[in-house]
Amino acid sequence: MVGVVTLTTVGYGDVYPVTTEGRIAAMALMLLGIGLFGAITATITSYLMSNESHHGPDFVSAVEDLERLAALHSPGR
């Protein structure tokens, strides 16, 4: 139980499960929390990586956009 608490960085406070069933339920919830957080993070990362790899960064148009924006802020305009 201490290993699972350390792994999930939950830490025990003033309230903690006393019964065996409560400890098992707490471990399951902590591990499911890690799994859910990992799945959400992986999904977002996968989306961002696939979006970039299919379209690729268009540096030329980005530079043109920045130059156009810089021209808007130049003195005399």
C-alpha cells in the first residue's frame, strides 16, 4: 500500500482507509487515476504530433506573416 501511495504521489493525510477493502479500493482508484491521466496525455500528444507530421510547419508563410505584422507596427504607419 505504501508503494502505491508513493507511486501516485497522493500521500496520506489525516483521513485514510482503515479496512482491507478500503485500502484495496484506494489503491485501485489511485492506479486508475494514473492510467486516466496517462491516457489523456497520450491522446493529446498523439493528436499534436500527427497534426504536425501530416501538415508540417510552413516556415515561409510564418515568416511572411511575421514580416507583415512587423510592418503594421513600424513607425510612420
